[in-house]
Amino acid sequence: MKYTEEHEWLLPEDDLIVVGITAYAAEQLGDVVFVELPEVGTEVTKDEEIVVIESVKAASDILAPLDGEIVEVNEALADNPGLVNEDPTGDAWFFKMRPSDLSPMDDYMDEAAYKDFIG
Amino acid sequence: MTDTPKRTPLYDLHVELGGKMVDFAGWEMPVQYPMGIMGEHKQCREKAALFDVSHMGQVILRGNDIGAKLEKLCPQVFSTLPEGKARYGFFTNAQGGIMDDLIVSNAGEYFFVVVNAALRHQDIPHMAAHLDGVEVTEIFDRALVAVQGPSAEDVVGRLCPAARDLKFMETMLGEIDGVDCRISRLGYTGEDGYEISIPEGEAIRISRLFLAHEDCEPAGLGARDSLRLEAGLCLYGNDIDNGTSPIEASLLWAIQKRRREEGGFPGAERILKEISKGASRKLVGIKPEGRAPARQHVEIQNLDGDTIGEITSGGFGPTVGAPVAMGYVASAHAAPGGKVNLIIRGKVQPAEIVALPFVAQNYKR
């Protein structure tokens, strides 16, 4: 598992990357009430805003961690956005993407580095 | 504001209770505690919640005919406000806009006024300049704590039994564990409850006595905002400001009959005209049909795609279980049941105009 400075976790699954947000990020956001996911089939560019998370406090964006295509989104979040608070690193994954360029993965943090990052 | 944020007498308690502190109108205030905004909101609707509202301005007015003099600044009737009663009002400007909203209480020997935190610096000179022969004194040495929710009567009443007999918008001096407090049965959550003015040195101790009740938990500004929004109550700076008239803001109920007939307050020309002929826009409740919250500044369109207004307050309503919002629309579109579209991040989201409040007010009258 790799981590971005935007508090996303990236989990390789066969030739896909599964993306969600960390428990730290979910805690900071507070109670999540709405998640707007990209459409399956969308071609995305690294650092493009592709997910909007609304908590009771405010709206936040999630950036595409890599170039590639969105191949699956977690429809369960539409009916139950609170999953993001309950199980951020498990059932509340956001989308799966087929990356066209994996090289940024080398720059992302491993778990130890991410723990240092959030202090 | 470049000053470092000020701290209320309850600051140390907020930190001890795990409050997440933010700068609000120049004050370091808890936006939430570990329970979270959703939980704190439901706590207030179902049991009781304690809010620190010490950032608001508490003002004492002393002199003769204070009520009548206040009527020169506000379109309310205060001259006959009975002793022990409180009334919601607002200062209007010459253009009929709202300078601030406030609560005025007749405390007998004096009048007690509470104004918004961000407007203390405006309101106090405004009163001092225009209330001839009235001594205007801002109180800096008392905390203001709100205990709100269906259990509030028991939380406060077991410490001060006389507070149980207060009705909505009544105020009294009462002793809580040996401390003289001003206890008023009002609030801004839509629930029954009290606001209690406490000497600063005793504020934490008295707050702990409230929190010792099994039904009472601390709540922050986040829950206060979602509670007042569901209750259809305006937030100054969002829903009402210097450019909005009370008629546009659907606050006609707060202008008593004599003032509607006689005028004699700043902006009366516009306000009386809007009372008789209607305002060009109205503040309405808006219920998005989907799950996406519509926040402040979201554009409101009619079904033909013409802009008809803007959201002024919006978010998720934990008791409603769905997004809720308020905003101004052209009066032709203000009737409940009307369908509109909201433009949220470039996407069209259907919504309906609804009557306010979203959650029935639960006052003890």
C-alpha cells in the first residue's frame, strides 16, 4: 500500500489500483454525508479533481493519483457515505483505476513514511 | 482581523473536553468535540447539549424609557415589553437592510441585550450614539452558555428549580449553586432551552454541573449551525445582512402590528412598502432531491435555466437525514412546492421550494 500527501491510499490489485482515503483523513473530515464519484470509463489525469467528499463541515476534493482510466466506482458510497468514517481503508474504497503510467507510485509514501508525514 | 483570537471563560474546558478549536469572528471557539457534529446535533434534538456562546456581545442598558428609545433603531415594539420578557429584534439601516439581529430583555432595573459576536464593535457604538440618556455598558466579565434540547429543563431546573417555570422568551435572575446567573428561556436551535449568563470565574464550574447531568453533552459551532438551519433561523452574514430587508428575509412575524402601522424606524419607507406590495425576492427553504449538499452561493435556476436566486445557508440536516438549505429566490418562484434547479459544481441538481422550518420548533410556550 502507498500513500499520497493528499491522504489517499493506493492499493495495487492485479493490474488495477484501488484508491481510498486514510483513517486520518476521514477523522479530519468528520461525518461524511455525500460522495460524488467519477463515471466509469472516464480518462483522468494525475492531480485532476475527480471525487468530491462532503462532510457536515465542508466539501473536499480527491485528486487522481495517476494518469489512467476509471474502471469501477464504489456504488455503496452513494447510499451510505458514512462508510467513509466507519471503514475508510476497507469497504469505503472510492474507485479502481487502470493506470497508464505507474512511475509516480515510486514517489508516493510507504506506511512508515506516511505515519511520519501525519506526525 | 489581525488580532490573535480571543478566548472565552470556557476555553480551558473546551480543550479539556477535546474541542477542535477554530477562529470564529475573532474568537477561538470549538467547532466540535470528539462526538462529532452529527452526534452533537442529534444529542441536542433528543436530549440536551451545552454550547459556549460567550463570544456574543452582552450589553446592559440603563436609563429611562429604554424600550421607546430602542424603537428608534428597531422595527419592534419594546416600549411595552413586560419585565421578565425577551423579544427577538433587529437594527435596521436607512435603506431598510438589517444591521444585526439581537435579543432584547426587560430585566426590570435595566435592559439586557445580546448581539452577534462579529458586530459587537458596530452595535455598541450604534446604541451609545442613538439612545439619548441611556448608559450602554458592554459586559466583559460574564460567560454566556446555552443549554438546549428536550432535557434542558431538567439539566437547568434541578440546579435552579424556578427555571422550570419560565416559558419561552422569559428571563429571570436565578441562583445556581450559589452563583447569581441570568437565566433566559430561549436559544437558537429550534429546541426548548436556556441561555445562562454566568460570572466568568464560575463559568467552568457551573458548566460542569450542567454536563454532570447524564443527558447533557458539549456541542460546538458546527452543530449549532446545522441545528439553526433545520429550525429555519437566519444566520447574520449568511441569510441576512445590510442589503436584505426583513420582509425579504421572511421576518415580518418579528415586526409587531403597531410598528407596521406607524413606521418610525430606520428604513421604514422600504419596509412598509414591501409589507403592502411585497418584496422582489424572498428567503425560502430549499430541499435538494439528491444527496449533494447545496452550500452558500450555489446558484438557483428555474426549470428554463434562468437564474432566480442563490443559496445563503446550506448543508446536511442530521435530523432531516438529507441536505437542507435556505436562499433567496425571485418572489414569483417563492411558493412552497415549486421545482427549481441548483447548480452544484457545474451539475444541475433538482430541488424543491419548501416551507420553513425543516424541523418543527419545540419551544415551551
